[in-house]
Amino acid sequence: MNEAKSPLTTRRDFIKTTGKIATVSALAGVAIPHVHAAENNTIQIALIGCGGRGTGAAGNALSTKKGPVTLSTMVDVFEDRMNGSYDTLKKKFGDLVDVPKDKRFIGFDGYKQAMDSMKKGDVAIFTTPLAFRWVHFKYAIEKGLNVFMEKPVTADGPTSRRMLELSEQANAKNLKVGVGLMSRHARHLQELHKRVQDGEIGDVMLMRGYRCHGPVASAFSKRWPGKPTEPSELLWQIKRFHSFLWASGGCYSDFYIHHIDHLCWMKNSWPVKAQGMGGRHFRNSPDGEPWIDQNLDSYTVEYTFEDGAKFYMHGRCNVGAHSMYFSHAHGTKGMAICAKNGDYGGPSSIHKNQQPTRGSMTWQSKDYGAENDPYLNEWNDLMDAIRNDKPYNEVPFGVQASVVTSMGRMAAHTGQEITYDDMLNHTHEYAPGIDKWTMDSPPPVLSDADGKYPVPMPGLKKDREY
Ligand SMILES: NC(=O)c1ccc[n+]([C@@H]2O[C@H](COP(=O)([O-])OP(=O)(O)OC[C@H]3O[C@@H](n4cnc5c(N)ncnc54)[C@H](O)[C@@H]3O)[C@@H](O)[C@H]2O)c1
């Protein structure tokens, strides 16, 4: 399974290099150029991937109070997505959205045209499906641009290693890079993290994450409708990216990474291995048509840390099954509610025993007023780093969280125990050559005669997920 290891490809080496668990890169004292904001002090923003989150992230960027910001260029592969995003942002932010028609680009190479139109020190937002992250990041580094990229940042071994190398290049150019793991910017989780580090629940022995609800987003798909509705199979797969492991890491990576990231952050460590299981109970939609995507509909993964502590991640997308969406951490002296509701929702609390009741509560997070929204906090933190030249690179922990997520997914998909090093050093690249794609390129996974794509077969396919 392993190929030759580069100096940074074992978990141990990586943790040694980046600190116990990376938060921002440690660059203090290193002489590197200051890539400051443009001369007139206005930071221009490029939005690459104008969907739901991209529109939200651009809105957050324009809402920061750290100095003048304008949205100056937009890119998508679908004109209607871009127009919808532009109209929404223009209505809300008026003159802060300054994107004339010749600064709006459609197509796979639109990111180059957009970034070519920017100045060093501006910020590019990457909110396409994750498969394009390394392509866009590479070009942004060449252009001297700061970056905000959404999670997850990788779904396979080769691109994880590539992103780590690119992260070093971004450091060498003193670029500031944010990753959309917003739990880390939730003030209640930051306060809880400090209290857990201070020993308030003792040694962390067990953690539990639950994201169990009905089917959401594009995780389950019926067969590609073909022409004339959806002439390009590739673009249709991009539209339904949660259905395809190459595009998103599937529902496991896209949906569970927030709990996986913030629980490991509470433990201040990454797990060394995972084993897990899952299944697809319903292979047909309620109207009887077959589902053709690559996901399972339920997962339980057991992660193990170097000290033997365990973390169980439970995920399910089944109609009518019990809904649970929260995260807990248990220590030798008590327990903590981390996300009370959803990916990060507060209040967080600490309890003096293993029962999360009001009577056992010793601390509960407060209201943080203007800092209640972690999506805005992550932008204020990034802009503060850019304007005041503070070291800021979230890619190392963004990649680590993505690798840990992928190793759990791969463990369930193959039915094997997968170590962190197995995942990071795996040779299967899910979207090879993606940097050269055109609108006419074939998709990286093709369907069979029934319109179905290759699915995981735990115990039968052991070395690869499909
Ligand atoms: N942090 C969070 O809480 C959070 C929430 C939602 C989504 N996300 C992440 O944001 C990303 C986008 O998710 P979304 O829900 O906005 O999806 P979306 O489908 O609404 O938006 C993605 C957009 O990117 C465009 N696109 C795809 N490939 C492109 C390319 N090569 N070049 C330019 N544009 C391209 C699509 O046409 C679409 O408009 C995902 O990685 C997702 O995991 C994060």
C-alpha cells in the first residue's frame, strides 16, 4: 500500500514538524517578505465556486470590520450559479460587490483569469468541491495571494501530500491561509478547549460524535439523466458532488469532518488508526429507482489514539431513524458537551461525572455577543493576520483533519484497519489530471450499463475504496 515516503509523509514526522497539533504555523523569527494588502488598503476578494457556502463566505469577508474589502471577481462552471450568487451578494452589500461582467469567469480555467486580475496580498476564496483545492491553491501561491479554502481539503493520499508541500510553499511566501473548519473559531469551543487542556475533565479517554439525520445535500443520487437535461456527465457529477468520492470524499468526509476535527482538537492529538463499518440499507429510492452513488447510508468508525483512548464517530442518513447531531468528550474526572447541537452549536458545558445533566454541570459557555458566529470569526481572524502580518496557516491541521476523516471512511469502505500513515501514503489518486480538465473531459468515475458507479465492497476490495 505504501509508496516511498517523502520526509513529511509519516504522521509522526508530521506532528514532529508542525507541533503536537497544528493551529497556525510557527513562523516567528523567520525572515520572510510581508505580503501586505494592496497600496490603497482595500483587500480584494476572488470567489471561486459561487454556490451556497461560497456566497456565505464572500458575505462573511465583506462583513469583517478589519478594514476595507471588496469582492472583485467571481468564477464558476455554471453561469446560473454565478448569477444567483452575484445577485444575492449585490443586493446585500451594494458597492462592496464590484464585479463587472469582464471579471466574471465561467469554466475550469476561470480561476487563472480571476487570480491574474488580482494584486499580491488580496484573498482568493475556494468553495468548489474539494477535488479542485490543490489546483487552485498552487496557482494562488504562484500569484502571491492569501487564501480562504473550505473543508475538507483532500480525500486521498496523493493530494494530501501535495497540499502539505504547497502549505510549505505558502509559508515561504508568508501567505495567510484559512481553512473552513469553523469550530476552531467558535468562541465557546475555544474556551472549552482551554479548560480541557487545563485538566478540567482529567485525561480524555473517550469521545463520541453523532451526525444522524435523513438524507441531505446530494449524497444519494439517481442515475445521470443524460442529454438534453444534463449533457455533461462530468458537470452533473460536480453538481452532485456529495455522491462521488473523487469530488468530496462522499458524505463521510463532507458531513463528519467538523466533529472529527474538533474532538481531536479537544484531545490535542490525532488518532493513529481506525476500524469501522457501515452499510447501505436502502439501495432504491422511495419511488423504486436505484441509487447509483458511492456512499453508504450508515457508518460507525472507531478511532484509536496513541495512548489507547478511543473516539467513535457515528453517521447515518436514513429517513425515520433516530436523529442525533452532537459531540461529547469523556475524561477521567468528568465529561464535556462540545457541540450541543449540529456541527459546532453551543452552549458547551463541563460536568463533574459522566452524565450531562444540569445538576452535574460545573461550567457552561456564555453568550459571546458579536463573536457568536464562527463563520464571521474565522474571517476576522484571517483579516487580522493579513493586515497585521501575523503567522497564519491552517492548512496543516486542515490536511490532518481531512486525512483522519479519510482514514475512517476508508476503514469502513474496505473493512480493514487503516492507519494514519496508510491513508497519507496511499497511492490511489481519485481525480488524476484534474488540473488539465476542460468542459469536455470525461468524469474520473464511469457508470456501468445500469447507470451505477463503483461502490465500496468491505472485505472484498481491501486496498482501495472502489
Ligand atoms: N464549513 C462549513 O460549514 C461548510 C458548509 C457548507 C459547505 N462547505 C464546503 O464548501 C464547499 C462547497 O459546498 P457548497 O455547499 O457551497 O456546494 P455548492 O454546490 O452549493 O457550491 C459549489 C460551487 O462550486 C462550483 N464549481 C464546481 N467546480 C468548480 C470549478 N472547478 N471552478 C469553479 N467553480 C466550480 C459549482 O458550480 C457550485 O456553484 C464544499 O467543500 C463543502 O464541504 C462547508
